[in-house]
Amino acid sequence: MSEIKAKSAADYSLSMTEGAAKRVNYLMAQEKEPTFLRVSVLGGGCSGFQYSFAFDDKEAPEDLRIERDGAVILVDDLSVSLLQGSEIDFYEGLDGSMFTVSNPNATASCGCGTSFALG
């Protein structure tokens, strides 16, 4: 009987930058209970799909964990294929601050940076 190995973020080339890890750690330190940042892809937005960033206190067995410097981002099993090869970053500028996703699968995106299309 062969053992089934859990998929890792490296299997999907999913990563987070040092800046994203610092911001996740900062945000999680503000929470009273252990919490994760969950990144998912939802239908909608002006380009067809949109990224969602939310706090979650539960990790599902099928979630993919992206870890760096103690920070953990969870990705649900339905969103993983749409995010394959992506890098999650944190942007901070005069116009605001937000998590961003550099997604090589996106063929188009809108100006807000949270909506994308697949070709």
C-alpha cells in the first residue's frame, strides 16, 4: 500500500514575500486567538474572478499551507489551481496598503488589482 503525500506549497509554486510574511505576523499578533490569513479565489469582480483575503481560525485538512518566517497563509483546495505559480505580497504606499497576488495564470486584471481573468 502506498502512502499518499500531502501537497505542499512548493508543489504548486505558491509563495509569499518577506513583506507579506511580516504583515501576516503583525496582523496575527493583534488577534486574541490563533488565526490564519486565508486567500481564496471567488467568482465575480469586473474581470471574472476576484481574490479574497480573510481571517480564519480553522484549518481544513485539504487546505494548502504557505509558510514563511512563522507566517501562515491558507489556500482552499478549489483556489489552489487558480493560484498555481503565484506570489503573495503586501503593498504599502501613499494610495493605501493591501495584499497583492502576482498570478502568472491571469490574462487580464482590473485597475483595483483584486480582480482577474483567465484565458
